Amino acid sequence: MSHDHSHDHHHHHDHDGSELSETALRVRALESILTEKGLIDPAALDVMIETYETRIGPRNGARVVAKAWADPAYAERLRRDATAAIAELGYGGRQGEHMVAVWNTPEEHNMVVCTLCSCYPWPVLGLPPVWYKSAPYRSRAVIDPRGVLAEFGVTLPEATRIKVWDSTAEVRYLVIPMRPAGAEGWSEERLADLVTRDSMIGTGLALRPEEVRP
Amino acid sequence: MNGAQDLGGMMGFGPVNPEPNEPPFHGDWEKRALAVTLACGALGEWNLDASRHARETLPPPEYLTSSYYEIWTKGLVKLLAARGLVTPGELEAGRSLAPPRSTAKPPVTADRVAPMLARGGPCDREPAGPARFAVGDRVRTKVMNPTGHTRLPRYARGKAGVVESVHGAFVFPDKNAHGFGENPQWLYGVRFEGAELWGEGADPTVLVSVDCWEPYLEPVA
């Protein structure tokens, strides 16, 4: 991926490419100095990166949602103690120490933001996307959630309440989207294909069965 | 502090631009920035609240024109300099100019990464006393403008809401960020009506839930 590409998606302001490479050089210098001092171990850094690139991502959360759809007893445990219920599937730890699941219904739609920084439930969703950490989303999610949803292509009925969760503390919220019709009898693994990252943030809905390949 | 990090309700940033099929990182430097930040955090020389404060004390023009990993990197540079772990001179030279000092915790090794991430950093603590509020109580957030770290956003100050959950006692960031200890306080989920937060013209279907520590709240008769 070229710097130009990353530039486009990172800078909504008038930055030039030189500042980006300046930061890249600074990160390299920091890593080199800290390694020289023995304060960090580059091999440990590699493991961290590999973990968040390949092992921890929104498929984890999709499995939680699918199980909640398919298994009423699990859904009940998820309501009572989401941290423990999510741990049953092997997910937990950093940035997911205190989980709460919130359920979408025809009457109420949930949407999650962190207006103050980038708080996000890493163990179930992976690292947050750039837009989640960006000023447009953080500024508007709490004052104009309906407008934000429209930009994601989501239009809710006018009477549907929109509940926005501002993650100001260490509690992390996972939205349980509504289960779409037409997926009766599906296995949990297949149901998980309907659960997008955005549907678990609340900026999307679960896919309909016809939107995924049979 | 009333810094650029406190974005809720601001206007003029334009539309949200989701990137289809966004990769976890944009370029190798972001990967290293994340990992260096996590590895340095593991040295135990500062806590999560202090690292958030290091980021939010960037001057607003700089904060608002930096990408998120740039903000992280700039915050990390400040923390390392303040603790004398990497001096500005070393950063300029690109190499170590003095032997390291010992740190609160040893550097994390590759074999310790998985257990470290799996353990995370739980912030719930034994409460010092009973909770002042219960679910259903009407509360009002304080009007306050602390110069230090706080997690009560400006848009939610001086507003009346209803307690809808009692999360337990949690580390209090306003103290912990500044080295005054964890000072655990009760944490509540407080629900606000859109009209209470935004006044005339607010979408009547909007509710906002903000997690508020007890010192942020006063009872409403």
C-alpha cells in the first residue's frame, strides 16, 4: 500500500505527504532507540501486529452475535454478563475487559461512538477503522446520528429511537443487530456471515440472506 | 481539559467517509506505531489515562490535523521524554545517547504478548463505600471545566439525565491520569434525552448514554 493511498484516507485536512513520512521516520527512530536500550523487543512487536492483523477481528464479534441469535440461553447469558459470555467463545482481554451487549429492536436502534478518543471493543471487532476515530464521526454521532446513518446507507423508520452509546469509560459496547428474516435454521457459522462489523457498531444492519452467497 | 479531543457536537468536519474493505493498517509505519505504543505501555511507567491525556494535550490545530496513529506517536514521544526514557536529543540523533534506566515492569518479550493481551487491564475495583445513586435516579452532571484530564465531555456537562445502569467502582481517570492514584469511584450509565443535550431542533428520537463517574454527578430533587 503506497503512502499516497494511506494519505488519502488519513488526512481529511490539507496535509502533504512529507509530514506522513516524517511520522513514519519518527516511529522508526523510536523503535530503533528503544530496541537499542533494551526497552522493547522487536519480536514482541511482530507478535502484536500479527495478532491484530490476523487473529482478532470482527469475525469474533460475528460469532458472538450469531450464537446470541441461535441460542436463547446464550443470549440470556450475554444480557446478564457480556464479558463472561464473550469469554465462553474465547474472546476477551485488552479493550474488552468490561463488555456490555445492547440489542437492536424495531423500536430502538443502538449506535456506539467514543467522542473523546477511540474506545472500541478490540477483542470482538479488532482495531477500529479510521472513520470511527475521525472527527466527522466523533463529532456528529451524538448530535446527528440519523444523518450519520444516512451516510452509511442506513435509513430507519422515523419513529425508531436511536440510542447512542458514548464510550467515555472502560465499558465497551457491542451492538447485537436484529436477525434478518429468511435465515431460519441456519447454522451459527452461516449466520455469522450476515453479521458485518458496522452492524455491531450500529452504523449498519445485518445482511439479508440474499446479500450473501448461498 | 477542553481540548480538541472533545469532539461531540462540533460541526464542520464534513461527511463520514468509510473506506470499503479497509485493511487493519495503512502502511507499515502504522503497524509499528501501534506495537511500539503497546510495548512501551507495558513498561508500567504510565497508565492508560495518562496516555490519553498525553494525546489530548496536543495543541488543537495539531490534534485535528494529525491522523490517529500520528496522535498516538506524538503522545508517546511526550510520555517517553517526560519519564526520561527517550530524550528529544536521542530522537533527533536517532540513537541511544545514554544507558537505559530500569522500568517499573520489564520489557515484554514475544512469548509474553498473548498472555498480556488476554489479560488486558481491568479497571473495576473494590468500592470505597456504597453507591450514591441507583437505577432510575434522576441526576445532573456538574458544570466543570477542569484543566486536567476528565472523561465528562463538554456536551454532557450541566445536563439532567437518568441513571440506567450501575457498572460498579472503577479507576477514576481524572485522578489517575495525573499520578494521584486510582481513587476508585462508582461508575454509572446515564441516559440523556436529545433535547436536554441539544435543545431546540434536536431529533426527538435520539437518546445518548454517557458513562459517568460519581464525582461528575449531583442528585436532582
